[in-house]
Amino acid sequence: MAANVESMFYVRETPWHGLGVRVNEAPASKEALTAAGLDWNVIQEPPKIPYQLYICQPMLIPKSSIISF
């Protein structure tokens, strides 16, 4: 069975998959992120929308689904 683990840490006992960085005591948040390899630099940017989504395209509606009042 695959573990699907890219990076992680564990405290004392090695997990079944044997992956990760071993630490003896539970670390504080900042140290935990570093030990797990999750200390990324995050940059917030507006979402990028593909140009095709800006173009309105006609939609065909079957006559049978139009309700008349």
C-alpha cells in the first residue's frame, strides 16, 4: 500500500511506512512545520482565469425543456 507522503515528521515511534523525520518530543508549531518540510513562503495572488472563460458562448436549449406559462 502506498503512503502518498511527500514530507512529514513523527514523534518517537516510526510509522508503518517508515517515511519522515523523527523527533523525540512534540515540537512547537514553527519547528513542526520545519521538521515536516512545510515551511513554505506563501505569496497571495489573485486567481488567474483562462481567457476562454471571458468569452460568452451560446447555449442550445432543447425545445422540449422550455416551459410556457
